Amino acid sequence: MHYLYVIYSSSINKYYVGETIDVVERLQQHKSGYYAGSYTKQAIDWEFRLILEFDNISQARRAEAFIKRINSRIY
């Protein structure tokens, strides 16, 4: 299984979209700054706003690309 996730930081008022096979471990990595890009290193108070499960990585990445492409906080 692969997961698409959306996390949110209230301290910087920003969202981040990603995909992973282990959402719990990945959130901890974002919070600790380990294996996180410069975007998520800006804060440590990330929390889940959405988690979607997919059968394979290509479906998860397609959904991730769609969300990033629309680039809308309302969505």
C-alpha cells in the first residue's frame, strides 16, 4: 500500500503534500527535520489533514501531482 498525505503547520500556515508507504514514520521525519526538505524544516508542528490509501505507487504519485497542480488551499 502507498499513501498520499497532506500535512499542515499552524506556525507557518502552510500545507505540504507527499506520498509514502508509512505515514506515521514519515510524519515523525518531517517533525524532526530528518530526511525532510527545506520546505518542511521550516516548522516542527506538522499534523495530518488528509491521508488517502492507494494500491500502488503510481496511483499515489498521480494523485499527489494532481493536488500539487491545482495548488489550492480551498481544495
